[in-house]
Amino acid sequence: MKTKIFLLAAIGSFVFLQATVAQVNDPSQVAKNATTNSANSNMNNAANNGVNKVENGIKGLFKKKNKTPKADSSQAQTATAAATNSGSTAGSGSGVADVRTYQNYDFVPGDSIVFYDDFTGDQDGEFPSHWDLEKGQAVLNKVAGTPAFFLTEGNYVEVDPLMKTTHYLSNTFTIEFDYFAKDGAYGIICFLKTINKDGNDGRADVSFNSRGAVGTGYFPKDFSADYPGSENNFAGKWHHGAIIMKNNQMKCYVDQYRVLVMPNVGLKPYAFGFGGIGSQDNPIIFKNVRAANGGNMNMIGQKFTAAKIVTHGINFDIDKATIKPESMGTLNMVVQVMKDNPDIKFEVDGHTDNSGTAPHNLSLSQQRADAVKAQLITMGIDASRLTSKGLGDTKPISDNGSVEGKANNRRVEFVKM
């Protein structure tokens, strides 16, 4: 019975990416046209020619797969999708979703970013520089002018972040990403490399499907749950996926909803990757990946005694002061801290990385600090308890020489006055 339940969840989770047709110029055609393109010829890993056929992949979604050796890249294929302005978008990264829809959101990301990639520094048609290809084929392309990672071939295709250490996730961590729900394609899986109770390495999967459902595989106990919102409007749009692991408990979010909770995970994740069953006709598409350790999740209901709260969960549109909807988890936390401590006052400090000129960064950080202050006031905080200040790139907390360092420097701090 359990196997049947997860098979159904697997089937549902793979009905997802085909609605990209509304966003991308017919992925099947551009992929076929691109087979003569050698943009991926410099990749060190190539297609796993021995992978199973896609039609067998559904049955094997939660079955363990043996690692296959990496092969030559002589037959690598690319899917150079052209950007379009057609189709509607929602969820993260689109600027369409309203922060009001996230008013009950409680996801707060970790406070130390260990991996970040929005693919803006990579060349269209190439393999992204901060990733490794384990199996299948993958390439950077664009959706509505925004760079995204297309996993175009493989059962399973898998890509992993390039990291200096193999074990980089702590006991408390968060993983966030935006994925495109393409109707008719297969779902995106977050592969978690784990240490099991017996001390051996293993793998556990968290699958996000085309209608917002979330299911798991390879955990000691596996669960699945449907999307609480409207499934009819889910496909053909960008959505924000998030995972938080704390005290052996895992929570999985899609957009503003907490979809799945596992109270006793029973294993220790130490690394992650993404993949699933990808094809040129129906690629897996994702962007804006961020993994962070630690977090501010213990502040609610407690007397606040620290000098400041450093947050990385309040995010903005690129080079703008428009707050992204998924920032509401962190904003809700700050509001609750201020309600629990009615005498406290905060200076809202905006910080940027060193991209752009110093005057521009200073101005942008002030606008962002002002936007956060204004949002907190709309959420019921008295204006007399808040001031705002932009500090630009003058106070980095990490090295601006790496994408993770830049991501750590882009932050909002709440300094006790």
C-alpha cells in the first residue's frame, strides 16, 4: 500500500514542466535544434548512455539507483531556449506574487550562506561554473530573459554544487530554490546525501511536483502531501521551494505554504543536489539556489537580549528595493520579536555587496532599509520604534570575491537602539 501511495505521488510530481511551453519557445524544438550546437563541448561529464528509459522512471522514482561512471562529453547536447515575454508567472522571482499572500509564512532561512547561485555570471548555452554533473546532461538557458538551469537528459539526471568540502550542511540548515512547473514533464527532486543511523552514507529524496505536492523517498519513514493552494493554476509558473532541517525535523514549503512536515527524519543530510527525469522535450528547470546553515528560528517567544539580528531572508528584486514575497517569513519573525519585547527599538540597516559603484550601493541600501521599515509599519509595528539606515558595501561580513560571500554581504540587520 505504501509503495502504491508513493508511486502515485511520484507520478503526480512528474506532471510539471511542460507548461514551460508558455514561457519558453517550444523546448522540444529548441532542444532538437540545439543538438548541433557544441556549447557544452567543454564539459567534463557527458550523458549516461546506459540510463533507463523515461517511461520506466516513474516506477523507479523512489528506488535506489547505483552510481554510474561519468563518461566522455563527446555527445553532450544543449537546449538553448530563447527568452520570451509571454505567459504568466507567479511565486518567487516574478514580482507578481503579493507579500500579502505570504502573511502567514513562517520559513526563516539560515544565517550563514554556504552556497548561492543565481547563474547571472554564467554564459547562456554553457554548463554553469559552480556546479558538477553527476549523470545525464544539463545546460544554462533563459526563461523570459532570466538565466535558469535546464536538466535536459537523463533517468536520473543529477547536478551537485561544487563545494570545497564534502560535508557542508550542519544539523540545522535550509535549502531554497525557484522551479518552473511545466505541465506534462517530470518533477524536480532535491537529492540529500546523508549519514544514516548505521553510520553509512546514503541518499534521501524530496520531490516537488507540477501541482505543488511534496513527497519523500529513502527516508526511514516516507510521506507525501498535496499542495494546499489551487492546483489548477500551478503549472506554467515559477514557484519557490524550500526545505528546513532542525532538531531532526524537516519542513518542506512551496510558495507561501508549509506543505510537508516530517517530525523524526532519522538521518543526517550533509550535502545536496538536484535532478530527476529530464529530457530535451521536458527539461527540469530551476534557478536562485541558496543553502544556509544555522538560523534565527529560536527567537520567537523569548526575551531579546542580543545586540542585533542579522538576516539573509529579506530579499529584493535585482538592483531594486522591491521586497520579494518569500521574505515574509523573516519579517514575521521580526514582528513577533518586537511584539514579545514591546520596549525594544530597532535601526533597520541595509547592506549590499560590492557590485556596482559605492554611491549606487549606498543609495540602494537606504531604499531597501526604508522599504523594510515601511513593511514592518504596515504589519503593525509603531513607526516610533524603527529607524532606517543604508550602509552600502562599507561593512562586509564575508569575502566579496565569491558568490557565497556576496550573498552573505547582502543582508538586512536589525540593530537594537
